[in-house]
Amino acid sequence: MDRRRFIQQGSAAFSLGTVAGTSLPLSAWAQARKDTLRVLSEGAPNSQDPHGEGVSRESLGLFFNVYDRLVNFDRAQLSPGVFKYDYGRFRGELAERFETSADGRTLTFFLRRDATFHDGKPVTAADVKWSLDRAVSLPASKRQLATGSLENPSQFTVVDAHTFRIALPRADRYTLPNLALSFASVLNSELAKSHATAADPWATEWVKAHEAGGGAFRIESFTPGQQVVYTRFDGWKGGSAPQLRRAVFQVVPSASNRVAALLKGDADVALQLPPKDLDALTDTTRAKVVSVPVTTSFRFVAFNTQAKPFDDVRVRQAIAYALPYTTLLRGANLGRGEALYGARPGKPASSRFPQPYPYDTQLLKAKELLAQAGYPQGFKTSFSYNVGDATLAEPAALLIQEALAKIGIALSIEKVPSAQWGTLQTEKKLPFFIDSSSAWFNDPDYFFRIFFQGDWRWNFGSFKNDELAKLLEQARWETDRAKYDRAIQRAIEIAFEQVPLVPLWLPTFEAALQPDLQGFTYYIHGQVDFRPLTRS
Amino acid sequence: MSAARRVVSRLAATVPVLAGTAVFTFVLTHVLPGDPAAFLASGPNAGPEEIAQIRARMGLDLPLPTQLWHYLQALAHGDWGQSHTTGQPVLTDLWQRLPASLELTVAAFVLTLLVALPLGTAAALRPRSLWDRACTVLTVGGSCVPSFVIALLLVYVFYFLLGWAPEPTGRIDAMIEPPPVRSGFMLLDAALALRWDAFASAAGRLLLPSVAMAAFSLAPVARLTRASLLGVLRSDPVRTARALGLSPRAVLAGALHLALLPVVTSAGMVFSYMLSANVVIEKVFAWPGIGSYALDALMAADHAPLQGFVLLVALMFVLVNFAIDLLHERIDPRVGSAA
């Protein structure tokens, strides 16, 4: 060893030692760091109960790492080292395999015989039944699972210790996808039941703060609103053993600090970064940015279609022709998203949804339509956005205000505090606003049912259309692909023509990672799954 | 009146203040627009029935006076309500987080006094000197630049560019096992457990946020020290003492004692203010204190933590003021006898 190398290594060891400030020997510390994943996020998990109420988005990631389900979505590679869940293919997690009866009304799951919970108790069909009974009894999970015909405890049968059967009133293509969601997580029934009380038979109070799972990771410490520390469960049988031994999920509210920690090598994954930070990170080799289009979501501008002036379809079309789409996508979101505008006029290209609408910025057409609707001079209204969404919505609102002024529509911009946003949307008190939303599943009939019908918050435009309702009812149970596509294409045509809201673009899920992290998999919950991650 | 009776009567006077605060914050949070039930039911599948159910369970469907009565009753039994964002009782949350805020505030406060008192004194003793100018620049600068800008600047320079400071996240390195919780004060706990690695990490992480906080609390204390001391130095007793030929050192000691009263008052106010207004600093440094807790609660229409926070801060204000009163009596015996 020559002198220079000796000094270099010596000083490197010295600086590492002081930075770490630990009593561990240096090699052990480096090993611990290598086996640990540190994720920085804006929010934190607030519950350990997969059937809980008011759980934060980040909790979904916890549910997936800590609990197993009968099945999970398989994954497909998007680009080297980056994967996305495959909505159409399932693989067993607790179930070794499953069978569907010829009429599609009976699903039989054969459980792994060696799977145990974190306390060492074997996973049996009785645990699965108790968990699903619990899921269809508690309100938050009940509503979601009902979309897959899972509604009543009497549907779930324990055949023997390792065989479990679900009976359905009719074959439903949404049953399996629902079973792959966190709402169908399997809990350690004996452990949970030992904490149940007469007033709380499902032990919701206890499970909220204590996991009762058997997933690949167990919780070492849980500080609501601050951080969660996970350690690997070495007895996990639901898949190939994860490489990471430990994961630390921490809240860092300031986006610039998340970026700084990532670039300094102190963090491994930074989530929820604003577009400008992501743009800056794209140019560096010290981090890589994963971008996955979220095909179950959209960013949109909505109006109350039941109140003047937006009850007139020509006014809605006028606005669809007046919005400055390209400027919005580039200016407010720095081009990060897939355009949902500018399709060729006419029939929809496919039954995929969301898909680009046949509208583009054409001010003359917009003015003409406004005049036909009886507003040649335009009108005044307010335009709202959620303060929590301000990074994107504020510049967007200003651009929209400027653009609509050109056709005589004067907008006054209202900033709505996050706490109030849900109330105003539920009570349909916003005449005109920008927001984004997502559904669990991508099938167009599912998407339409959530966003274009019903008397609830998610029907952002308060849209009502009898033909659409009929088409969706028909598509719900249609098994013939061609007939399904025909019904959906007609439904999309109605959405094009009637404009219940104006989609702008398809958002992308984005995360910034250390360059050596491989196997990042985007799942339906949009959180970090620690299980497939590896460090090269 | 004896000292003990004065203390008791002063303590009794704080009860209506606290009761008023409880009622006032309750009413304030409940007239805020924003329905906690609608916020809670914001999962992608919640409908009107869920919202009504949640509202009934939280007791939000009852008339406001009934809700207030329930709240006060619970409060009297030591139940400060339940937070739906953290899923824990508010009192537990506050109890876990208060030491973090106190540790940071005390560190920043000590730093403030260490810089502001000598600086203000030097500026008063040598008006229009370099010290005086430095004092002006520092106080004007500290009070004009928003504290989050100072905080971000400190992070950028000392963590990102120079790498001298540790990562500005939380109270201790996430890779280090935190010391067992005894007092909740990280430094104290680490010292008690003889965990010097944890102590070093916690002290390092305390540095940048306390400097950022001290930057804005410096101004009032330094300026008041300067003004108070200037006034005292021009006053009759000091002039007499000088005329009588007392040594400058003795004169200064006497003058400092006289100038102390307004400084203690303002320092007490600054301390209370720092405790409640360090929300921004806590946010930037991901500091798990009561300020960031209240802010998160506000964003999530979570009423109970918000009420708890205001009540706790009111309690701290009352205690600090009480302590200042006692201190006043020590410094100036006239205060006690006049009361």
C-alpha cells in the first residue's frame, strides 16, 4: 500500500466515523447502512389497521409491507430496474394457488402450509375468514370490497385449515383485484381477538396502534406523524426473502430538505417532490428519478353541471375549447404528465379511459359557443383550488384566469384551506375548480361509476345522464369483450360531448432514488414496497 | 401580605384565564369552516352515509353548547380528546412532543441570551461604536428576514454545501438507536444512559434550528437591553455614583442591576413567544414538537389537538409570567410590597 492511498483511506474512515458518531465498528456501520432503506416523505402512516377509518395515504404502504393478502398483482418491467403492477395477472401471496369454478361463482384458495404470523402462529383459513369478516363489517373496507361483490361474512367458508372458499352471487371480474388491495389484508385473528372488547368486537382501537400481520416486514417502532421503523421478518414465506433488513420511513415536510438528504447520500428514496425539484434531479447522476404514469388517475378542471351557467353544455364545451392546455401542462407541471387533450375530433380511439379528449385551444370556437349559449359578453364566476395543492394549482389557476379572460369569462380566484376542501366538494358548493383524483381500478366502467355518476363527492361535476347510467349498468356485468367495448365507447362519446369535467393530463407517480437501488415496483397504492428493492 | 399568600392568589387568578381559553378555542375551532367528518371520509370510496356515521360517532351532530359541555367535562377529567391524524389521545401526543419543543426553545433561548445580553450591553456602553452598529445590523436583519428563509439558508450552506452540520431531520440520526425515554429531553436522556454517540448526534441536530430561532428572538432582547441600559446610565443614581467617584466596574454592576427589570420581562415574553411560534422552524427541520403537531392538525381539520395545543401554550404563558413575577420580586423588592 503506498502512502497516498493509506492517507486517503485513513481520512475516509475518519470522516465516516465522525459523521456516523456511533460506537459500532466502521464495517458494521457501513453494513447496517447498506441493509437499511431510508425513505423521506411529506406525510406519514397514521394507522396500522388495514380496515381503519381515516387512514392516510402513506398507511397503505405500511399495510402492504406488514400484512399479506391471499393474492397480489404480478408485476411487469417498465424500464431497467423499474416495474409496475400488472392489473390483469395475479400471483399467490398467502395462497399457494387458487381455483375459479366454471361458473365463476366459487373461488377456492389453497394456503401455504408453512406461513406464520410475526408471533410464530401458523396462518390458517380461520384467520383469513376472520379478517375478511372484519373487512366487510368495518365501514371503510366494507364499501370498497362491495365493489367486488364481497359483502357478507356468510360468503366466506373455512373448508379445512388450509383451504378457504369464497362464494359469489354472480361471477364478478372485480373480486380478485379487490382481494389484492390492502382492504383484504389477513390479520392474526387470535392476537387481535385477545384485545377485543364488548364495545369493540373487532379490536379496532388496538389494531390501530399495533400490527397483527405476517408480512415481510414487522414494525420496530411506530411514531404517528413522524416515523416508522421496519425490520425484516425472516420467517416470511409469501415470496422471495427481501434483501433489505431494515427500512426507516421518515417525515420531512420541506421538499428541499428531502432532496438535499438524497443528494448527500443520507436518504435512499425521496417522495412527493414538486416538479421543479424533479427537473433538477433529472440532470444529476447522484440520483435517479422514477416516473410511472398513473393510469387510474387524472388532473382536471371541473364545474357544477347542475347550476348556471355550467348547466348549459355549450358553456362547458366553450371552456373546453378555451383552456390553454399546453401552457398549463408545461407551465404548471413542467410537462410531467400525459396529455388528455388534443385528440382528433370524432369517435373515441379505444375503450381505454382516461384518454385524450377531442378538445384543443380554439378561442374562436369557444366564443361562438358562448354566444350561442347566451353569454356573448361572457360572465363572472369564481375558480377555486385547494391550498394543499398550491404548488401546481396556483400557477394553473392564474394561467386559466388569463386564458378565460380572452373569451370574456372573468374569474375570481379562491384559495380554499385543505381542511375545508372536502366539505365544499361534498356539499357541491364550488362552481368551478381544479383538482386531481384517482380510482383503485383502471377499468373504464369502474372509473365512470366513480367520477361521472352518483350523489357524492367523487362525481366532481355533479353529472347526471340517463343513457350513461344505463350503459354503465350494462357494462358492469358484461362478459363479452366486444359488447363491453361498444358500451364503453358510447359512454366515452357522451363524456366527450357533454363534458362533465375537462381532463387536463394523466399525472405521473414520481420518486427520486439513490442510483444503486434496483427493482423499484410501482403498486396500485403508490407507496414504496420494500420487498422487491435491492441494492447493487 | 405574606409571600405564600401572594403566590396562592396569583395562582388562583390564572384559573379564569385558562377556563376562558378552553371555551374560546373550542368555539373558535368549531366555527372554522371545514368538516372533520368530510375530511376523515376522504378515501376514494366514502359516500354521504359514511360521513353521517362518522359525524355521529364523533358527536358532531349534537348542538354546539352540548358539545362544549361534553368537552369541558372531559377536560375536567383530564381527557383532552383524541387526534384522528395520529390516532392517539391528545394529551399523550402533547406529552411526547412537548419536551422536543422545550429542548429546542431552551437551547435557542440560551443562545439568544448569550448573544443578546453582551451585545446590547456593549452597544449601550459605546453608542455609535462598531459594537453598536453590529447590534443594529444583527437585530434589524434578524427581525426582517423571515425565520424560514434563515433556516433554509443555514441548511443549504452548512448541510448541503459545506457538510458541517448533520442532516436537518428530526432530533437524532435515524440510523442511531435513540436513548431510552426517561425525561423526553434527548440530551438529558442520552447523558443519563451514557450514550455519548446519541448525545453528540442530538446536540448536532439541535444546533441549526436553535441558531435559526435565535436569529429572530435576538432582536427584541438585544434592543431592549441597549435601550434600558442607556436610560439607566443617564439616570440620577448612576450620575451620582460616578460623581462620588465609584469605580467604573461598580457603577456598571449597579446600572446592570437597575436595567435588568424590563429585560427580564421582555425575555420572558420572548420565551413564551418562541415556544408557540416555532412552528415554521419545526416544519423546516422536521422537528417533532408541538408546533408542527398543531399545524398538521389545522391542515386536517383535527380539532382536539388544536384545542389542546392552544390550551397548553396558554398554560405555558401563565407559568412563564408567574415565574417572571417571582423573579421581579427578587430583583426589585418594591414590586412585591406594592402588590
